Amino acid sequence: MRSQFNNQLKDLNVKLIKMGAMVQEIIEMTIKSLTTLDLDLAKEVVVFDDKIDELELEIEMECMRLLALQQPMARDLRVIGTIMKIITDLERMGDNAVNISKETLKICEDKLIKPLVDIPRMAKLSEAMVIKCLDAFMKEDIEMALEVAQDDDAVDEIYERIYFELIEMMIEDPSIIQQATRLLFIGRYLERIADHATNIGERIIYMVTGELKEIN
């Protein structure tokens, strides 16, 4: 029975990593669609998110079956609970990527009011945070999970810079208000993706130590 449980848990881990890789890909897709104003790619993001949602449901159902049939205790229970929490945060990251693409679809007909530098930087940092979280989960590495909070601080700093820059631009030229507001939304969605990565870091620490605490 224990061997069967371990094999099922390994299968869950594999699917979790696959879901994380899909989230990483959807972040890349949505930012590429924005920087190139690629309408078709922005639409693909919405379809791709459906696949992430399907995998989330599949993992959740397998977690529920393990809980019902194996009745895990102590640390095994924390591992399964952590997986269920992680997939929720990953799914919400996908939703935020979709929200970015929806804003891109509204911007597509217009020329960008400024070259996009900070927003792609935010996306790269957020994407790297996803990778680091998954690595921390597989290695059960507390220090790596804590590093995610520091990365989140860097994302927040960039978002703050974007916010004040766009506000100043809108004051100087009210005609750009609509697009600048959409870019603010996009920055906010990326900031939320980073927040979800931080949530994952917290759950990994709980999984390893049994202590749940905020890391940022």
C-alpha cells in the first residue's frame, strides 16, 4: 500500500511540474503577444488557459482520491494539501495571463505610447519565480522558497516605477489615458502573478516544516 501511495504521489508531482511549465509558457505567450501586438497569439492564450484549467481539475481529483482512499497522515497530508494549494495559485496565474491578453486585444489597433521595457522585465521575473517555486517544491528547499519573496520585492519595485511613469504621462497628455490605463492593468496582473508565486513559497515552507507563515 505504501509503495502504491508513493507512486501515486510521484505521478502527482509530475503533473504539478507539467502544470507549472504550462504557466511559464502562457506568461511568455501573453507578453510576446503584447510586445509584438500579435492579435492571434493573444487569442491563443485564452485557449491555452483552458488546458491549464483542465490539468488543475485532473490533479485536484487525484488529490481527493488519495485523501479518500489512502487516508494519509502528518507530513503526507501536508504534501497533498500543498499540491492542492499550489495548483490553485498556478491556475490563477493563468487567469492573470488571460487578463493581460484581453487588454492586449484592446490595445492592438493602436501604436504603443512608449517602448515596453519594464513590463517585459516584470514578466521575466515573474516567470523565473514560477520556475524557482517548482524547483523549491521538488527539492523541498526552504531557502529557495524564501528567495521568492525577495524576487517579489523586485517585481513590486518595477510596478511602482511603471505606475508613477504612466500617471505622469497621462497628466502631460490626456489623449493617452485609455492605453496607459490598460498598461497599468497589465502591470498589476503581472504583480499578482508574482504574489501567487510568493503564496506557493509559503506553502512549500509549510509542507517541509509544518509552520505556516507569511514570507513577504
